[in-house]
Amino acid sequence: MKIVGNSQFQRAANASLILNTLRERREASRIELSATLGLRPSTVTYIVNRLMSAGLVREKVGKMPVTKSGRPPVLLEINKDFGRVVGLDLQADYYNAVVTDTTGTILRSLHKEYESRGPSFEELFQSVCDEILQDEGESPILGVGLAVPGVVDHERSIIKDCWTHNLKNRDFTAFFEAGFEYPIVIENDANCCAWKSLWDRGELEKDTFLYLLPRFHRKEILPPGYPSIGVGLGLVFNGAVYHGYSHRAGEFRSVFLGGGDATQISLTQEEMERISDDPDILRRLAVELLKNMFALIHILNPRSLFIGGNLAGQGPMIQEVLNDELKEEWRQIEQTGCSLRVLEDAEMDVAKGAAYSMLTELYSIPQLGESDENQRKWRNLLSNIIEND
């Protein structure tokens, strides 16, 4: 099936608009959907009936508010039991995963550390998916969002460079198509944190912010010669995750590094390995990262800087740094209006963001002129179910 500008395409696009409105509002009547979206009542009725027939939308059970005419409106909601979405943060030494319903509500969270470097990436991914989904019963899996560090072409299932798994220019399209019945979206881990923040953003539809993601890894699990600290950035401009011209936006490199350094920060490998046990090294890392972030904040003028990863929960220490070593720099940042938020608990942010990235794809409005890869994904999306139920 080719996506073209015909009535089938328009129905799918309108279905996506209705689904997104129900997702954001949690409930709405047919009349409200028609008024909000500018669609004819007959169009809304037709699409809603198809979505209800497919089991994706249902009438809300319970007491309804009474209108002036005395007849309560029939409210609609997304059927949260329609299916499940998995968000997987697949690291070299552990994985974090979440399972959500169709509304994005977290149903289960999982964490597991590996004892040693195991099978190939494909085997690891397959075994982890089997482990996560073994308790899901008959509930259909609508998709999996997979997060990895490094450079990812999220539109074509290609990992260009992932140092933790020692992957370069690997196309997983054929592997996914052959082994899985549901769509899989690969995304950079810091970008997933951005997706998580966007999903939770509430009314800030055009938000602009940065998400700093420093992560510490066990040296013995990593490929030989690779640093045990990785730093990524999720960038959101006007409500959209920014991937960059060659998908490398957010690839961090400290301004304090020399030209020949292969790491991202100025700490030595020995210091990186001791960072979890040495508060002075952790503080030095915070100072270096904040100085780099301040330069970006002056250039980009975001609303917020979120700090997660292994610096989550370090709010008191970072506040001391701002008050002491970076007092003048922080005063200038405050004048830009940018707030700094050190997250308290961000352990599952990447996994949640991976799930929300997949959900965003599922609810997305199809576009004319999509690539063949995006057309393949589109055939699996929720909006297209009105033509396939």
C-alpha cells in the first residue's frame, strides 16, 4: 500500500488527530472532538465507530456530567487495554525496561545487570525482549522503543556508532522485519530522555530545553579501550527533538579536551573508574559539564536544563558548585531565564522515553511523500487500523 493524498490517507490522518486529542485530554465527547479539530460531526462519528469496532476507543463507563439540555454527553476514551508498548534502555552492563499501556501509563518496570559481556547485539536484544514479554500473556505488543548510546538514524533502524556495544554502521531493518511481528524504533538514549520530558510536558507544547545524561559504566563490561563514562545531550527545540543533519546532535565533547583526546571529558580513565567512590572527582565532573552547558545555554536560550543519569539525586552538591566555583557564571545564566533542574530519580527516564518515542510513532499523523521505511512503519500504526479491522 502506497501512502497517497486520497480519502484513505485522509481518514487515517483524521483518526490520528482524534486519537491524539483523546490521549492528551484523556476523554472527550464526539461533539467536543468535532469542535476542537474542525471536523464534520459525520466524519468524527464514522472514524470513532471504526476505532470502537477495532477496540481502540471505547465509551467511558460511569456517571456523566449533565448538560443544559439534561442529556449527558457520551464521553470517549482510548482503550488502555488495547495493547502494550515496551521501552528498552539496552546498555552494555545492564538493561532498564518499562511496559506501558496505550495511554503511556507504566504497567511494569524492570532492571537487570549482566555478569559479563554476552552474545551478539541481536541475540542480546532478542533474549531481553523474550524476558520482558514472558509475563504479558495474550496482550498484543504494539511496538518496542529501543534506546542505545551513540549515533542512531532513528528513521531507518541504523546504529551508526554505539561504543558501549561496539557497533558501527549496522542496519537492523532486516533483523527486525524477520524476527518480530511488531514495529521497533531505535533512538539515542539522551534523545529518549528528551522524549520522556516532552511526553510529560503538559501545556508546554512549544518547549525548548536540554537534557544532560552522564552515565557511568563498569569497565570490565565495555569493549577494550573505551572510557567508562559517557555523556549525551537531548535537545528539544520548539517542542521537537532535534537530531541534527547527520543524526549527531547531542554528541557531547568537552571544550576542555585536547585535539587528540578520544574521550568526552577531561578526567583520566583511572579517575573515571573511581568516580563513584570519590566525591571530589564527581564534583570536578559536575563543574566541567556545567561549564559546557552554560556555553550552550547562552547560545540556544532554552527554558530549562534537566540533569539526569548518574548525576540525578546530586542536587545539593550541584547547588554548592553553583554557589561556589560557578557563582558568577550561574548569575549570568539566571539572567537568561533558564532554570536548572537536577532530577531526583531518573533511573528509568531512558526506558520511559524509549516507550514514549514508540507511542509517538504509533499516534503520529502520516505524511505525504514518506520514505519506504516510514511507509512500512505506518502500516502498523494505530491510525491505520480503521482500514484493516
